[in-house]
Amino acid sequence: MWNLNEAEASSSYVVIDANTGRLLEGSNPNAELPIASLTKVWTALTVLDNVPLDGEITISNAAATQEGSSLYLQAGEVWTVESLLYGLLLRSGNDAAYALAEHTGGSIEGFTKLMNEKIELAGLENAHFTNPSGLHHEEHYASAMDMANMFRMALQNEAFKQIATAKSYTPKEKSVTWGNKHKLLHFNEFALAGKTGYTKVAGRTLVTYFEDNGKKVIVVTLNQSNDWNTHTELATKVFQTYDNVKIVEKGKYRLLDKQVIEVKKDYFLLLNKEEQQTTKNVLIIPRKSSETKPYLWNVMINNEVALKFNVKKIK
């Protein structure tokens, strides 16, 4: 849990490999800080995991009167889950966050329980949420590293990716067009998705997904005032200093004891020049090999696991 005075004085950032979640660059990557509306990334994914996009929501008075950024929803209006998710991610509507949370979890408390259970299942150790919008609360926080991995997991959901990469959206419920608040999506050809955030306590918070010639990274800054330029500079630096290296090739491999294992696909890592010299492949073989116990292939960089996946013996 973070302390208010510490939060006001602290900032952090990370750049991760969007394919693996590996940390490439960072400062205070695991510091637990307020993240403001970046929370809505996890809100959206929790909704998508639990209810259909075509579900209909009648806006409650509690949702319509939420403070902060708003879609100006009116109590009694009927909206689809899909439209509200666009309003949540593109315009950061707190009213949309609460309407979606009430619909999905039965109550705000029920929904935040779903969010935190999902955090635990994902193995994220430096995050905890008390509401679906990111409004200030002392028990509401995440680290830059956890936030980056939340966005990485969210992008693996096709519906989320379609919404988060949209530059604008016109809902069928109202004659209005919502533009994406994340301005890098409009001006930087490599910035494909993201989310903005701001509260007085959290400061400016930002997550951006960049892609350049097969290289994919996620940048998160927490309490960084010059965040648009910082994200562009960090992504540019990583793209210039890291290569997308095929680290394991698809195919069959014969071991010393004549057993044969099969790797089903090619595996890539973003590696700088130094890391390319220190990368090692290590195969961990279970003591009692069987069809139910796969072998574990580890890719090591400087004696740390950078990538791991299961492989099966085929003979």
C-alpha cells in the first residue's frame, strides 16, 4: 500500500516486451502507486470476461452522477455493453465504468471483487483496486510493471484490442462521435493502442502499445508530466537498441538419450547486443517423463529466465 506523501513525490516507468512481459527499461518498476484511469483497462477486461457485448444496460442514477470524466449518460437510458466499453476506453467515462461494473458484478463491491480475483489469478503482486474508474482511494494502486502486464493481457482479448485501437467511435444510441483521448494514436504511426489517466494525487498516467516492424512494446509512465514525449522517446530508444531475435526455432529436437521433443512454433525475444551474447537455452526434463508431464524449455539471459514454455516428448 502506498502512502499519500510518497505517492505525490514518486514516479515510475517501464517498457516491456509486449509478447513476453519481460522488462526492457524501467525505473521503480514495482513501486505501488495510484494509476488513475489506467484502472479502466482492467475494468474493461473484467467486463469482457464476464458478460456479452450485446448485453443491454439501463443507466442507474448512481452511475449517471459519478464525478470526474463523463460521457454525460442520463439515468434511465439504455446502452449496450459494447458502446459503453468504447466510451470507457476512448473517453474515460467514469459513468460508463460504474454502469458496466453494476451490470457485471451486481454492485460496485461485487465488481471490484472480480477485479481483484483476476489480479490474483494473473499473478500480479503489486496491484489492488477499490473501484472501476480509478478515483482516488488509499487502497487503490498498481505498479508500472503490473499495469504494463495488465495491458499486455488485455490486448490478447480481440474485442478489447479492437476497442483500444479505435481512433474514434460513433455509438448507435446517440448522435455523437467519441475521439480517442490518447493523442499519440492520432499522431504517431507506431502507437496503436493506449489509455490516459489523471488525478491530483496520481498525476498524469499513461500506457501505450507501440509496434514497429515486428517489434512490440508497452510503455507505462506513472506521475510523469511530460508523458507524450517520454513515451515516444522510450519506444524509439528500445526500437533502436533491441533486435527481434528468433530465439527458438519450430521443429523436432533429438536429445542425448534419443528422446525426441517437438517445439510447435518459433519463439522471439527483443534482445540488445549484449543480451544476444549471453542467451542460453535450458531444457528441464521431469524425473519421471510421461505424456502428462511436459518438458520445460527455459531461455536464460544473464542467468535469469526470460522466456519459458512447455514442450512434449513425441518419442
